Amino acid sequence: MAWFEVDIYNKSIEVDLHDYSYRTAIAVSREKIKEAYDHGLKFIRLIHGSTHIRDKNDGGSIKFALRTMLKRGELDRWVDRGSKNNKFDGGYLLLAIRPNPAPVDSDWKEMPAYEY
């Protein structure tokens, strides 16, 4: 079940991508990373699952797509790719968000409906 939760005290957001297709999970990830930057948060945790998958040929397409996006610099506008705080655990990615000099205080977008 996909969901997100913002922690205003730790300036972070946690996003669970379970139950989404590959395409929707990538789109939601990109959107929430941008929103985290816009709101001036420090971290985002993207929970993708595939804890024990170590090779992309064994599955875990969301996991490996997110890592590839980061490696290629597709998220550099919002994510500090070189941060020592980035963590690539088996079931999630923890990413350090770049500081935003002018954060906004607006509503967060809702998560898309589940796909079956």
C-alpha cells in the first residue's frame, strides 16, 4: 500500500512505493523529491522493496531505476548526489535533499490511486 508521511521536526519525508507499477513509482518518486526540495526538507526515504535482490536481472526494477536516475544526475537539481548521508539499503533509498534558499509552505500533492 503506497503512502507518504512528512516529519516536520526532522525535515524529512518517507514515501512507500509498494503497489505501484514501475512507471508510476518512478513518476511519484520524482514528484516527491521535487516537493521535498520545494518545502525545504533535508531528506527523503523512498521505500521500494526488493530487499534481497542484488542484481537487476533478478527483479527490483524500481530499485535499480532509482539508483540509475541518481547516478546519471537526473535528480541533481534537487538531490545532493555526493552527500555522505545518502544511504542505499536493500529496501529503500535515503537521499539528502539540496538546501532550498526559498522554501514554500504549500499543500502536498496526493498519491495516485493504486494500480491493479
